Amino acid sequence: MALIFLIALISGKQKDLYSTLALAGLIILAISPQALFDISFQLSFMAVLALIYIVPRFSGISSGNISTLPLWTQGIIRYVYLSVIVCIAATIGTLPLIMYYFNRVSCVTIIANLIAVPLLGTLTLAISMLFILSAFFSSTIAGYFIKLASIFVQISVDIINKLAAFPWSSFNTTRPNLIEISVFYLLIFLLIQYIEAKRRILPKEFSSKHFRIIKYLLVVTVLFFAADITYFTVRDKLSSDLKITVIDVGQGNSTLVQFPGGDNMLIDGGGFPESSFDIGKAVVAPFLYYERISHIDTAVLSHPHPDHLLGLIYIMNNFDVRQIWKSNLPVDPEDFPEWGKTIKFNSPRVFMLSNKSPEIILNGVHVQVLWPPDYSDKNANDLSYDDVNDSSLVLKITFGKVSFLIPGDISGDVEKQLVEAKKDLRSDVLVVPHHGSSHSSSTEFIKAAACRYAIVSAGKANVFHHPHPSTLQRYKSAGVNILRTDRDGAITLTTNGNNLRIDTFIKNK
């Protein structure tokens, strides 16, 4: 893209910048059509388009306001003013895309650019050019230049990191849809046209009729955003459906429950042990933003294992989590030091649940805790890995005639105890215990659950070989329909209390 603009400048075609930008885009797409869906291409294209459209219209500064100042002062003021306009234009051009892809908006972009651009775009670039030239004559001198350039780069990085460290430096946003993004750009276009018309920058033939059209369109777009914000604010509160989504978090579990009336519950957050990949940040949070969820009424930790717990840490640090449900089994601070720090810092209310906990009713939805017993006298260090699995919270969620059973990672031993205790395990949908392990989903348990659908949350080609073929066969023999996150992606179940609708992220297998 830069090469095309350079050629346009050399050939004297720099005035027709829109055609130059279009040509650059066409050449890039002709060479690499998939670039259209590349984030860097989209951000670069929209940033340049915004610069071309906005900067020339606001680049002038009234000389009358600064004419009495020394010339060098006037030059500094003009430079700073133009730099601010450029930063604002680039920010406006890329803002919707940044919200769409990253769900975060920076509040220090302009300040950071005002500092970093001169350091990188002027000093560092000039020194780098000297490095290239001197490399032909003296490697020693070239080495000094590259070291000096690296110093300015490091200074820029340090400044940006310092700014980003402030609590107010950025905030999370929900994900805008394509219509909202399009209307945002239309709003910016109309707003600038309106400002130009008010300032009489447009040609004289720009009639009052055209001006009125712009005003009306501007009002319509503003009303659209007002209606859009209102709709998504009240949509969930007015919903009368129960919506449960088993999120595809690979080899782990994370389930979002959206209650009638707008309350929501996140059961587990997924996670990968001994990995720097944060499933909460990379998968769970973007899904919540997509659903336009900015707070979690209840976060549930079924049991303290990495594939259920780790993703919740990011969620608690970046969403307003109001309360936490867990069993009495303590979380080992040696295994999960960040858990305790996060609880202490964010101070959500923590409730310890067991099979003696009373049934909870929320907007007509019944939530029962069927397992575990009280583990308050247990120490996590005294329990084996399998014992911790068997401490999983087993939740049954019922809305009208439709019910869901979410049993965590319990084994066949706990399944047997639940069946023998005559617990009401009947459910329309069962989230398969322990990702479909061969040690869970006994024939007796499947019979007691009497489910129509079984959902396996497991990673594709995982090292545990979940779900086990024998487990799948037991469900098939019972006539149960099987859904799998490793094949179907996220699985969403919606019910009004009578009917059940199932949607999968991957539509065609």
C-alpha cells in the first residue's frame, strides 16, 4: 500500500488519493484475495481512508489565533495540532474494527501516538536510514546507529507500557455487529459533511436542500444508535427463554446459562494446564462479548482442576462477577495461586454449596445441587486427582417441562451413589460426565438420566482420547442423540419451558 502511494507521489497523482487507495487495495487483493479477511489489511485500509477523508478537512488552524507568536512556536503548535488530528482520524477509522476483533478500546491512543510517532517515525526511522547507508562503509559505525535506534524503540515501548498500565487506559466493549459498524461509518461521514456545510467549506452549489437531507440522515443514524442501545439493554431482561450454551473450550468445560429476565451464570471457564494459552481470554470472554454480556451474576466452579478453573480467572478480572458458587473443597493455593489473589482483589460473594443446599429458583428456573456432600473437613492436598473430580458440583436446571443435568467430572462411583440415593436425574439434556471418559457414564446412570441429548465437551484429538468409544456406544445403545463440541463447536440449547431448540456453531459436518 505504501509503495502505491509513493508511486502516486512521484508521478504527480497524489491529489487523487481515493483512487490511489482503491488501486492499492485491488492490487493487494489480486495478489492475495484472502487478505480481505485479514485484520491488518482491514485496519490499515480503514485507517488510511479515514486519514484521507478527515485530515484535509480539519488540518487548517486559524493563523489569527497564533499570528502574534514567534514563528518557531507557530510551527510547534501547527505540528501538534496536525498530529492530534491525524491520531483522531486514525482512531475513528479503526475504532469499530478494534471493538469487533479485540473487544477493547484504548483511552490513551492519542497520547501514546503523540509520543511514540515522533520517536519511531522521525528519530528511529532517520537513524535506521543512517544505519543502512553506513553499513556499506563501516560495520562499526553502523552498529552504533542500530544501537541508538534500538534505544529509541525501547523508550517508545516503555512509555506505551507505562500508559497501558494505568487502570483507566482501556476498557472492554461488547462486539458490534456489521450493521452497527456500517452505520457508525455512515454517521461519521454525515457528521463531517454537516460540519463542512455549517462552516461553508462546501461549494456554493451545495444547496440548502442537500443540507437538509444531511441533517435528516444524521438524525436518523443517531436515532438508530439510540434504539440499538436500548434494544440490547432490555433484550435479555424481556426474554422469557432459558438459554444454555456449552462453549467449545477444547479439552475442558465451560457452560453459559442465560436465565429468563437477563441473569446469567457461567459454569466453569475451561483451561489448559501448564500452558500460557488463556482460554478465558481467547475463547470464553469473546463469546460473552458476542452475547453482549458485561457482567456475570454467578460464576460456578464445579471443582478445582485446571480444565475447569483457569479460564475463570480472566473472567473474574475483566467482568463484573457478583458471586461465586463452589463446593466446600478448598482450592489449593500452591496449584492455583492466582485464584486466591483474584478472589481477594475482586471481592465477589462466595457461596459454598453441597447436596444439602436448598433449591434455588430464579425467574421460574429451578437449580438443584445434587452433589457433593459437605467437604468442609477435607484438605485438597489429602485428595487424589480422581477424588477432586468426584467432588464436582452436580447441578440440575429445570425450566417448565425441560431439564438439564450438568455433572462436572464425576466418575462411575459417584454416579452409582446418585442412582442408589434415588436422586431425580431425569433430564432432557445431559452434559456428559468427565468429557466422555470410559470411567463415567455407566449404563445405570444413563438409564436414570433418561436424556434425549448428550453433549460431550472435549478437545479435538485430545491426548485422553475423550470421548471413549465404549462411552459413546453406551449412549447410542440407549437411543441418545450425541452432540460434541470437538465436532459441532459451541452448542446452544434454548427452551421456553415446553419446547427445546438446539443450534450448533458448526452447521454442516
